[in-house]
Amino acid sequence: MLCGLAVRHSPRDREGPGSPDEYFDILGCGLDEWRLAFRGTAGVGTSVYNAYVNGQNVPALVQPACKNTNWGEPCNSHYRNSDALNNWANVKEVLLAVIDHGVLVKYIRFDGASSTYLNWFTRDRYIESSWEDVATKETEFFSLAGDAERYRRFFISFSSNSCPKDSGWLVAVDAAKLKCCTWEKTGKFPILKYAAGPKVASWQSSKSRDADAFVVFIKYAK
């Protein structure tokens, strides 16, 4: 982590297109340089992946907390900043934040140069994160689309060959059907899970937890 990871908001510091209110100091570096592009909310009963890709089932009007960093306030839907995602250009970095009980608990940063809004979430673009072993361990899946056959999206997986041994760092269980494993049945979909410690975790153990939201931010090149 480069700065203090204390979310602040000073619109005068922002860089890039869109409204100043869309920008936040997500890493506590003293600049509102991260534009909120998407929020996937757990348990709302609609696909987080489809909401991200094409806005499916995202309401035209969302609660204010869905599109800012007041994560302790109610947000009962996904949020898609279509201007940011549909006009993806001049992106320097992308950050995915994991929110649990109203707090940013984990994050992962990617190189956004020459990326699209669909291909930035890859091992090759990985910069750094809250997990110390993502860069060194082999990954079975590492993509937004993830394991499409089993509706596991935003997926960074170490192993997914059998339910008791399934492990990883991040996953969205993105459908009510095909929930084969116990760890996929902990709530209403989408279930957003993350490794709670500094290393890979078994999805079936107490070392993984269910998040409130996954939030995507983008930083533009100056």
C-alpha cells in the first residue's frame, strides 16, 4: 500500500472526466484521483457480472450510498457508472475494493494502461494488493468472467476442484442455481467472498468471509 488507506473526498483535487463527486481519495494519498466506476452489492438477487458488463437490472436511480464511499449507509442495488465504463480510455490504474460491515477491508490494484473495461482484471496486470501471496502462488482462475460454467465471477482462485478444497482470494457466487458447494449457500446471491487474512483461504473455512460489496475505481493518466 502506497499511502494511508483513509478514504477522503476533496473534489478540487480530482483529475479526469465526469463529475467531481465521482472521485475519491481511496488510498489516503491526499488526492481525489480515483473515479468510482462500479459497485456490486451482495444479496440483491441479480447478477453482479451482468450488471458490470452491460448494466442488466441496474436501476436508473440508486441510493446515494451506492455511488459514494459512505459504505455504512444503505445500498440495495448494484451501481454502474456507464459513462466511466462505456468510455474507458486513458486509464492508468484500476482498483477493486472489498467492503465488509461498512469498512474497506481489502483491495487489489491493476495496471490499466491499454486495457478495456473487461480485461484489466488479470494476473499479468496485477500491481499489488492486501494479500501477500497473490503474486507468488499459482492461480487457477484470475478474471472477471471467472468460471462461467459455475457462475463464479470476479474470480481469483487457487483451487476449485472439490468443495472442501476450494480456495482463493476473491469470488462472486453469481447465480441462485448450480450452488454445488456448502460455501456457495451462505446467503442470497450474489455472494461476495474474500480471503480475510493476508494469504489464500479455503472458501469453506472461517478464514474467508462474505463481503457487503465489491467496488471498482479507476485512475486516469495525467
